[in-house]
Amino acid sequence: MGQCPAILIYGSARRRLSLINRNSNRCLDVANASNADGTNILQWGCFETAPQQTFRLVDFSATGLETQTASETMVYPNPSHGSFTIHSDENQATANIFNFQGQKVFEAAISSGENEINTQLTPGLYLLQVASATNTFTQKIVVQ
């Protein structure tokens, strides 16, 4: 399983899982246990009496969003206001953006080099998938 650069996962699939920020070494919680798009994330001392939530890991390969890292794919800025640059070394690829209900909300053909993408998506959290004949790259993106 790949790791998010700023998050550590403590626990196992059969136990409570804690998300820990690598930079602050503090546990992460969703503000007010909200399920709304764009909800704030709070940090707490991991072993304090603060109300900490448990999380489950979702394998996106079950939804067809399999993650294999394409060798030179980058997305920036992230977060953005809906406009991203996708740098890819793939000659022909497709950029798909999915909401967290699994619905495709954006699609564009991209080529090798810099590709400017203007999504005009509403603020929220999305999954970007860049797929070619040989590689698939998936990354979480945030639209503010």
C-alpha cells in the first residue's frame, strides 16, 4: 500500500485506525464528525482524552480506481480553485476526475508535457485518475 507523504496510519484493518500527521505527530479527526465536502480536519494529541474518530481504509481498486504510479505524472497546484496543471510523460492519456460517490465529473485527453485543466468543479475533495495504455496514476485533489 502506498503512503500519503504527510499521513501515517496506525492500527490494522481489524482494529481502530488512527491517521497521524507526519509533520506534527498528532492524530487527525474530522471536525464535528461531519460528512460534508470540504470539512475541516482537526489535530489532537493521539493519547489525550480528545474525542477521536475511527477510520476505515477503502480500497479504490474495488471501484475501478486502481493505483499504479505513472513514472513522471505530477499535479499542481493542489489545492486549487478548479484549474490544475497535469505534467505527464505519457504520449496519450485520459484525465478523469471522480467525486467520492464514484461518479465521473470531468474527463479530458492529455498528452506528454504540461496540460492545463480547467474543471469548473464545485469546492470539495476529488480523485484524479490519469490513465494511459501502460500506466494509471491516481491522486486526491482539492478544489477550494
